[in-house]
Amino acid sequence: MLKRLLRKKKPSRPIDSATVPEGRRVYAIGDVHGRNDLLKKLLDKIIKDDGERDSAESEIIFLGDLVDRGPDSAGVIDTAMQTKEIFGNVRYLMGNHEEVYLAAAAGNEKSVRFFNRIGGRETILSYEITMKEYMELDMTQLAQRIPELFPQEHIDFIAGFEDQITVGDYAFVHAGIRPGVPLSEQRPKDLRWIREEFLSAQEAHEKVIVYGHTINDDVVETGTRIGIDTGAYYSEKLTALALQGPERWYLDTAA
């Protein structure tokens, strides 16, 4: 009896008490990075999972970084657009790679140089340009070519992406948040680019932050944050977090 009284209870994590409103189900998809094959596979799993559960108002949230690094960014954008037509309630967050994509699409040479360094080369080559033509263009010529290469419907689609989405006790962002700053006052730059300041923060956040941007071998659950970027473009593992009421579960494309 005395031992039971003295035994310390294991503290519950704030993350374990988070909920989404009754009657809603949310699927958040991590960084796709040009892997259209994996995106289609994961969407099939999401649709199957959703169909096997009780009736709910379901939605999909893309956490950003649809483009770059993988071989078919153009195809990913098409699939993401089609997902809204098929699934209905779909929302998209602006990642840092989408930010640079839009700057490159405007023909800004400095942005095109940076775009190429962070995986934009693969994005460019997923459009109607051969490797031979790509290699023959200097950076000035490439910057002039890209506005003709990227379809306007792709540019308009990405330009409409959001910076943050809140559902119940969860806030969905691409990269993270600036610790100590209210969600309503977060800067787009931080939401798209922040890393170490967010990852090293010890204090609890206003909501449970669901984010991508930083690659890990598996899902990260710690404090009041959940990271679901599992490096799909090279790991073959694209991950989605699913939420309903107080429950959460994961779907992925790992073999």
C-alpha cells in the first residue's frame, strides 16, 4: 500500500489531451517533394481509411513542400489540384520551397539560382524541357525560360496556399513557429523557414504544432509538437497524421 502511495504517476503529455472538434476528421500530409508516385499511394490509403471509419466531415491538409528534389513536381501539383476535386475539403500550406518556386516563376535570376541549389533543378525538368536544353541555358536564359515553362494554373494554385491552419487544439504550419509569439502574430517567414529556434524550444506552445520541413526517420512527438516529414523523396516513406476527437494515428507509404 505504502509503495503504491509513494509511486510517482507518469505525467501525461499535453499532446495526449489535444482534440479536434466533434464530427471532424483531419489527415495532414507531410513534405511530398516531387514524389507523385508516393503521394498517389498515400492518398489511396487515406481514402480507404476514411471510408472504413464512421461518418465525419473529413479534410486533407498538405503541409507544404510539394515541389523540388523528387522527379515529378509537376505531377505532384496536378495530383494535389485533382485531390480537391475528388476529396472536396482540401487545404494547402505554403512551404519554403513553394515560396522560392513562385519567385523563380516570376523570372527573378537570383531566385532561380537559389531554386536550383535547393532542388529546383528536378522541378524544372519535370516540365516540358529536355536535359539537353536545360544544360545549354545559362542562368540568365533559364530565368527567362521558366515563366514560359511553368503553367499559369500551377503558379496561381500555389500562390493561393495558406500560411497556417488551426483545427481544435492543433495548428498546422510548414516549418514551425517562433516560440513565445502568439499564432496570430507569426510571420510567414518563420512559418515557412524556421528550424532550430522552434525545435529547441522547451516551453509549451499555444496549440499542438503539426509541421514538416525537418526530416526525421520517423514521426516526432514531443512536448506540444508533431513532426511528420519523413524524407519521402529519398526514404520512400511519405507520412500522414490522422486526427479525430482525441485520437491520432498515422498512415505512410513505407514497405
